[in-house]
Amino acid sequence: MEPGKEKVSIAATPAARWALAGGLALWTAIGFTPFGRPLPLPADAPAGEFSAGRAMVTVRAIAQRPHPVGSADHDRVRDYVLGEFRRLGLTPETQAGTGVFRRYTGKVENIVARLPGTASTRPVMLAAHYDSTRRGPGAGDDAHGVAVLLETLRALGQSPRLRNDVIFLVTDGEEAGLLGAALFMSGHPWRGEPGVVLNFEARGTGGAATMFETSQNNAWLVRALRTAVPAANATSFAYEVYRRMPNDTDLSVFKRDGLAGMNFAFIEHPEWYHRPQDDPGHLDLRSVQEQGRYALALTREFGARDLNQPPSGDAVYFPTLVTGLIVYSTAWVQPLAWFTAAALLAAAAAGWRRRVRGFWLVLVFLVPAILQLLIAKAAPGATYLLEWPLAGAAISCAVWMTAPPVIGGGWRLAVLMLTPGSSLLLLTPMFHTLIVALGPREGGIIVAVAALWMLITVSPQLKLVA
């Protein structure tokens, strides 16, 4: 650095400032736009498609009243579900016994049925539970899940048989401590057969259905999900969070005993969870349709595959409003983290050599750059929330530190308008979900941190607009 050399100020022309402000506003609007959701299909929808209207017949039949284990209504629901499997052409069986999971134990009665394939490698297993708590009729948790299984079976019967068998497991005693799932995995002769399990749950009565949990070595599962439902709502961030929480579903039992699988649920209106309002009248038909779309599409996808030796490896995955579900191996996480950190150092060095005013701002990004290197080892599925916004900020800083004194039109302006998308598309859609999932207090704190992080990542643009 030459003694006495004056600092360089980088500014934008008035037109470029307006363009940057418009770009930030556009990305913000897109980020807050809800993801598209399918409309519920009516009861007279084509026979080969999943219909929420048809599924609601089952929901209304099951969720007339609370039906916990040991009640007369529990037996009514059991007999109804057995009758529906018979009506749809299968021969269901019950598995009665004592389920034991952790500190819980009790007598339960599962319902199991099997749809034969043409040349099965390993079965696809669909699971939901038919018991409810004593406080609510359980339309969302989990009558809708049982309805999803039955309507999926009906739709499968309208198309050529799949290659693989399909097992339908309707567990008992989930609300009493996952007892039915534990009984199945401890004593049923089919317990080790499934090549993949799809479990359907709810923690509320509506909202977007999400694939929120997988087993380990999930890359092949998530890629199959992308193939079956390209616009699937699923994030590896949710996977990293959920696997560190004390919450359990039947999938917890299946995973513990070595089965691969995915968990699907909707979580809006948690205030009605396990309450009298968890009834058919409060159940969102779009949520049922989404769950059914996952069930039918994935059963057909996995039903056509060789499930004997699935590949290993975990994936980073997330959707955006402009791409659908993005999936890539966690093996890319560390190289991307190091590349972003190196790019930031290079941008800072360029700004220091040129004595660009505000080059110190680039150094602020080195803290999250170091943080992402640590998270890349501990929770690789969550790194995209740091990595891609930081990559966008690094590119913006590099353009800013190497730009001429005045930025007008051209490729630099285009880059500065595009790079905020990585932050706004990934972070803003999370705000609503976090508030619903964690509550106003805990969720609000995380949202505030996420909003601050988003503002930091677009600080180069904000400085040029000011």
C-alpha cells in the first residue's frame, strides 16, 4: 500500500441504485410468497388419483369420538379399518400382544395387510396409527394417516400391479408410547422385510405437509422423493433439528431397528393438537391431499425399484420457489465452505490493497465463514442456511471490492441484483414455519437471528443503495 494513497469510494449511479432497490424488493416478495399447494380432489376424481374427498369418508368414520386404547370406540375403529381393507380386496390380520418401548408397556392390537407385487425385491411399508388420545377424536392425529393408507391402496388397485409388495401397517398404542410399532418390530414375521417405510403423522390440523425426518444414509430416499414429487416440501435443516429433539413417532422405532424411511406431517394449529378441535371439521383438506400425494407417488416410485441394496450417503436438500427440491451430497459441504471462506479472504485482500472505503465490512463475514466450517462437521444438513447466503455475500463483496468508482449498468449490476436471492429465497420462507413449530417465544428469537443474518448478507447491496 502506497503511503498517502487516498481511499477509493465505490458508488452506484442513480439508475443502478433504483435497480438494486427493486431487486431487493422483488427477492423479498418472492421469499414471502407461500409455496404452491395442491387443491384437494373431490370424491369423483379419477379413480387412479388420490382424492382427499374420498379419504375424508374414512376420517369422519374414525374421528367421531376419542378412541384411546382400551375404549369401546377403539374397538369400533379397529373393526372399521379391518372392514375397509377387506372391502378393498386384501386379507388383513391383527397382531395382538404387549408392546414395550423404553419405559412404556401395554397391550395393543396392530392391523397389518399386504398387497402382493409382481416380482418383489423388498416391500414398501406405509404406516399410520389408529388410536387417539382421550382428549380429542384424532382427525389429524392420526385418522387422516389411516385414511391416506386406505385411499392409496384403493388408487393402487386402479393401475397395474407394482413390482414390489406393499405392506400397510396400522399401528395401535402410538399415543401410549409407540407400543404398536414396538410390538411389530419385536415379533411380527415381516418386521425385517421392508426396504423403505413411509410414516404419516400430524401435530395439528392443517398447514403444508412436510417430509421432516429421514433415516441415516438418506440421499437415495430424498432423490426418490424429488423424482416422485418434484415440488416436495422437505429440508435437511428440519432433519438436523428433529434428530436432536426428544420427540418420537413410530418411525423412531423403525429406525432404531434398522429400517430406512421418511416421516411426513403437517403442524399448523398446534393449539388443537390432542384437543376436541382435532375433528374432521377443523382438518385442512389440502393437507390430506398433500399427504396422499406423497404416499401414492412414493409408493409407485419405490414400488418399481430394486430395494435390496440402496446406496449409502447423506444429502443436503431444500426447496426454493424458483427451483423445486435441490439435492446434493453432504460430501460437497466442506469444499463449498472452504471455497466461500477463501473467496471472502480474496475479496478482503483486494479491498485492502485498493483502500476501498468500507472494505472492513468484508471482514465481518469471516465470523460466519468460520462458523459454517464448524457446522459443516456437526450438522452438514443445516449448512445451506449459512453456506449459500454467505456465498452470495462473498460474490457481492468481490464485485464491490474490484469495481470501478461508479457502478452503472452491466454485468456487475446484474450480479449484485442476483446474489441476494440465495439469502432471501432460503431464509424468509422459514419464518412462518419456525414460529408455528417452536412457538412465538423460541421461534421469535430464531426468526430475529435469521432476519439479522439476512440483512448482513445483503449489506453490500444496502450500502450501495444508501
